[in-house]
Amino acid sequence: MNTLPQEGLSRDAIDTALDELRAEDLPVDDGRAWGYVYDAGPEVAAVQKLALTKFMSLNGLDPTVFPSLEKLENEVVGWCLAHLHAPEQAVGTFTSGGTESCMLAVKAARDWARDRRPETTAPQMILPTTAHAAFHKGASYFGVEVVPVSVDPDTFQANLDEVRAKINDQTILIVGSAAGYAHGVVDPIEELGRIAEEHALPLHVDGCIGGFLLNLFEELGEDVPPFDFRVPGVTSISMDLHKYAFAPKGSSVLLVRDPELRRAQYFACASWSGYSVVNATMQSTKSGGPLAGAWAVMRFLGKEGYLRLAKDILAATKQLLEEIPKIEGLRVLGKPNMGLIAIASDAIDVFQLCDELGERGWFVVPQLTFGNSPRNMHLAVEAANAHKVPAFLEDLRACVRLCRERPAEPPPAPVLQMAGSLTPEALRSSYAELMKMVGAEGGLPKRRGPINHIIDALPTETKEELLKQFLGELFQ
């Protein structure tokens, strides 16, 4: 077990040690990552760091102690409400990220139903299978049953007939995405809004990844499906600022049409001997740094700066969507409304394709089979990689040719069959053996295609158990 060293290090030594630790991290500023990174350039990064440093030690626990944080939050939330065409009475909350925003939307809907419909004893949430995992997390934390709704195999939009059929007296919330992360597709929010109004139910729109960018695309002349507060049935929207608003990590908002619905997300406690507690989010103590960073970046870029970045992202997205289907064997799933592109193939192994691109210095994200979405390679277009599209397409074509000429050997059929029948209980006892079998005994190998094939073959619950086991091995 590690113990804290007796003697401290100098500032320079700490700086060197931290740089060494980052040596194997995903590069965040070279434009070769198609996931996890949202980089608007060195000037924006400098503004982030300036604000983070100034406000990192301020505690958002009690806004009356640091009124600067109250003012910053009101301004940031106000800008976001205006961006999404919210009505005058609408309100919002700054949160630590999209997951917290989505979970708070679930918590608010549950408590809203408890107050108004005492017969709701087993709350349920209507959730398309393309909705973000954060809603499953919220359901798990807050005791809400997920009622899954299938999506169209061609458009990847929520099945409206199924939504209508699955609403009952225990339904507390309907969820739609704008856009869904996996395929970049906006659900039919107008139709979902009408269904929500017919049944007097809240409709939450997950705009975490798309909410900020889609309305910029609309201002640039794109035909964007209606998804924001202009749709009458929409009651709340989550929108991340650390994605396409390029704020520091840990920046999101949950926006709500009715202040009474927001009150249902709050927690208050005076039932103890200490100070009275009231929290708008799941955090109590929280650094003011991300909030200040979001305010600073938004104020630095302004609408003109964001439109300039959005124009680059839109042009790059259109180029990719035009050129990728021209590459023999590749196809784009659905019709993305933004730069979230899922690339599938029946001709080559997309997991091998991810590995080959990795060998050439590109970071792409493999996505596993789920429902009617086949295994695919995912790209998230952002400002830094928008100008890398020609170079990426050149390497993509070369890697597809390589996969055709020298296809990787898939895992043996008996291994895949064994994986397909593995239960979570069996995995717990055979985890070490399985990791050894896939070549991950001492950590994940650089080429992960074979591992992805085996994980893809696992039943869903077994996949989840594998992820927990793996995380437990990482953090001891």
C-alpha cells in the first residue's frame, strides 16, 4: 500500500511529475481525436485556465457567501435559456455535467409525480433505446423503472406508436434526444411533445451534446428539427457547456420551463444539528471554477465566435457525410443532424478499422452492437478536428483497403460462443481467465479489436459486470 511521502516536493518537481504522468494520455490539442475532446484553440484554453484559477477555491455550497457565483450562474443560465428560446418564466441550474443534469431531470419528474399523483407507487420512464446511459443511471439511483422504446432501424428515431402504447398510470417522464450520441439523430420531439401534453406528462429533451450546437446550425441556415422550448410539450432540457460551448470539464445546465418542476429537483434538510442545507444539484460543496470558466469562455467567444466555430464544424460534417459512403464497404447509420457519425460495414471488420486508424495516430471510438444498431466506428466532429478531415479521409481510405487485403483473424468461434453464454455470476469467477484469454492480463493492449469482438458477444448484463470488474482492477 502506498503511503504519503515524508518530505514534500518542490513546485518544479511537481510540474515535471505531472507532465510525466500525462505522457500516455489522449492528446487533447492536436485535432486527431474524434471523441472525448472539445478544443476551440489555445486562446480559449487560456481563458478557461484564467477563470478556473481565479474561482477554483470558491465554494458553491452557499451562494449567499459568494455572491459572485450567484451572479455568474444567473448570467450563464440566462444565456442558455435565451439560446433555447425559453419562455419568460423558465429557470435553470448549473450542474457538473450531462449525467448530473439528466439524473436531476429524472429525480424532479419522480418527485413531481409523488406530489401530484399519490397513486404513482412504481414510477416508470419512457426511454428510447438510443437515449444516453445517464438516464439508466438516474433510474437506478432514484428507483424509477426504465420502459424501453425501440427505434426505427433506418432513422434511429424513437418509435412513436410504441411510446403511446407503453404509457400508463405509473409513467412519470418521457425522454427524447437532440441529438442521440450514438448516431447524431434528433428524435421526433414535436410528436413526443404532443404525446406528453395529451397525457399531462413531463418531456425531457437530452440536448447535452447537441443543444448548444444545433441552434447555431439553424442560424447558419441548416434545417434543424424542432427540439427546444419552442415545442410546447417540452418541459426540461439538459445542455452541456463543456462540449460545443467549449467550457471547462464539469459544465452543464438543466433548464426547466416551470419553476415548480425545478423545485422538485431540490434537496433541503433542517433535520440535523448543523447548518440548514439546501442543494439545487446532487453536490453540496462544489468548486466555482467550472462555472467561472463557462462564463468566461461564453463571454470571450460571444455569438460571433460560436457561429464561426459552428460553421467549421458544419462544413467538416457535410464533407464526411458526403465522402464516407463513397468508400466501398462503409455506410453511415441513420441521417445525422450533427457531427456525430456512426460508420458500419458488412465488408470489413470495423473493430480492426479502429485499430488501423489508431496505428496512424487517429483516436476513434468503437461502438458495440445493441438492438438494431450494429457494431460501428464513431466520430465526434469538433472544432480542432474540423480542419483535419482531408487527412483523416485519406487515412480512412487506406485503412479500409488494408482491412480488405489483410483482414484480422477474429477470435475463435468457440471463444465467442462461450462469451455469448457467460452469465454475470460466471464472469466473476472467470474474469482473470477471460482477460488472459483476450491478451489483457497486464492491461489493455494497443490493438483492441479481438477484445471488442468478445465483449460484443457477451450478453448485456454480463458486459456490465465485466465493466465493473475492470474498473475495480484499475482503482484499488
